[in-house]
Amino acid sequence: MHEYDLAPVADTGHDQPSGQQIKTEPEDARNEEINHGRLYPNLDTLVNTDYVEKGEIDRRTNYYELTDEGRTALRERREWEAQYLRETALA
């Protein structure tokens, strides 16, 4: 999981997914486990860049939610990817 890959935070189907819920999609897509030492530092980077808000569900579990800035960054990334794929298909 790359620290600027916001899609797993947005696409879990949960309003405020936990870290465990977030890691499910990339694990399934890659068919490999993402360990805590890789996941949580990346989530912290997203929090520190104001793309994701972190809150507490209970004493052991945090939730992560896209901020407005994160939603904008994700939308722009998806638009860029769509444009890149169109240009590649035309080449």
C-alpha cells in the first residue's frame, strides 16, 4: 500500500473504516498480506498530510475517514488515471 493511495480508505464500504477494514481490499487485490508495520505508517502519513482524518472507535481501534482534501486528491488522481489510459489507448 502506497502512502498516497487513498482508494482503500474510500472504497471499503464503511463510513469510518478501521485499519483492518482498509487493508482488506489491497490484500485481496494483491493476494498477499499487508503487515501492520507497512499499513499504519502509511495511514499516519495520510493523516499528517490532511488527506485522512483519524479518530477513535474504542481504546484499541481507530477509524480513518477521507477529508475534503483527500476526496479532492482521490478524484484528481482518478481523473489523471482515466486521461492517461485514454491517451495510452490512442497511442
